[in-house]
Amino acid sequence: MPQDTLGDSHAELGQQGSLASTRRSPLEEGFESIVDRAADRASAVGDALFAFANLLVSRPSVRRALTDTGRSADDREALLRRLVGERIEAAATDVLAAAVRERWPRPGDLTAAVEEFGVRSVLLAGRSAGRLDTVEEEIFRFGQVVRGDRELRAALIDRAAPPEARRQLVRTLLEGKAAPETVVLVEHAVLDRRERSLEAELARVADFAAQLRERRVAVVHVAAPLTDQHRERLERALATRAGGPVLLNVIVEPGLVGGIKVELGDEVVDGTVTSRLDTARRQVVVG
């Protein structure tokens, strides 16, 4: 890979300003405080939140009642506590109680928040066990495997197949080979994702893991493996752009012609030679 091409890409990344992440909401901060106090049971909290999110999907009347702004926040919380009783982890109940006290623009927003808190709970369990780095890496790599294997992807997203069959497929692929939190999160992405693609859901989970470590995730596409020197330069450029530490997930794509393509959050910076040639061709056609 030509060093000057990489150097140009690094400069381009470093010149385009900061993408520092937004601050957490009080609800998010309260969630982490609740789950941190129950760190040894965080995985069970996640399971309970996933189950409740599925309940909200299957019972719209419950979802509407818990988001009804005609009821007071105290009334919505009391209803929630009557619904769950003592059947789930106390910390999960506290998270749900805090969530239903919020005003949600749409009833489905509560479901999305509960599901997200479930993901974050499982990740917190991984962090408590010292496995968060491993989980983050495994989730990313599994997403890459799915992208590259059309038959596997088709089997995992086949909603006509019994859920238990798809769950068993995930466990056959990962159990004993990946962290337990990875298995839970991949199962969730396969079985319970809503409108996102499987790849997008896995990428979202990896992003949440990076956020827990106060880092941004950058997916870097290159034609050949990066040297240590190039990797360090790229990390520095992206950290400047993101306004904080960045985790690089590198994908080698021999079909690229020099340079790099970087996905950082919602932004894509394409510095490959192929992209530049395409741009030049379009300019010639327009001219």
C-alpha cells in the first residue's frame, strides 16, 4: 500500500473537525447507576429487559398504558410495578420504573429504550467480568462473517424458521468459542432485532461496547494490512477528528485500489484510489 496515499488520507481525516459524542441523558446515567450496583447480576437484568421489550411488542395495550401521558408518572410506575411484581430482578424493575416515568413521543420509543438497556446490561456484565474487549471484538468479527457468508446470513434471518432453530444455530457457532455475553447478544440480534438488518444490529451492539469504554468505533477498509506505523498515524488522525479515543476495526479488501475508506459513526470518508477515479470520471462527464 503506497505510503503517500495513506498519508493523504490521514491528513484528510485530521482536517475535518471533531465528532465528539453527545452527553448521556439523565435516564441513561440513572440506568448505569442502577446496574452498576447489581454488577454481579447484570446479565440477568439484561435478560429481564429483553423479555419485557418483547412483551411490549406483543401487547400494544400494555405499551400504550405505560406511555400514556394522561396518566401521571407515579401512576405509570405503579402500573409497571404491579405488572412485574417480584418476578424479575429488582434492578431490572428499577430500570423499567425509571423508563416509564419518562414522556415518550411514540409508544414504540419505550420499547426501543428498554431493548437498548438490555444490550447495555449484558455489556456491563462483560465489563464486570473483564471481558468487554473480547465481546466487542467478537461481535464485530461475527458481523464480518455474516457479511461474507450468504447462506449463513439467510439461515440466521429466516423468520419462517422456528426461533429455537436459529438460536441453536448461533449456539453451535459460538458456544464454547466466544464469551457468554457475545452469545447472548448475537442471539438477541438474530431473534429480536426490529427494523434493522442483522449486520446493522451487530454494529450497533459493538458501538455500545465502545461507548462503555469511552471510545468511538471506526471501521477501516484497506487493500492490504496496515503496518504498525500506519495504524498509529490513523488512530491519531481519527482521535483528533472524533474528539477522543477511537477503536480501529480493520477490514482487508484486496479489491480496493490503494488508500483507505473509513466509517466513523454516520460519516464515511472514502480516500481509496477507486473512489477518486470514480469522482474524476463523473467530473469529466459533467464537464
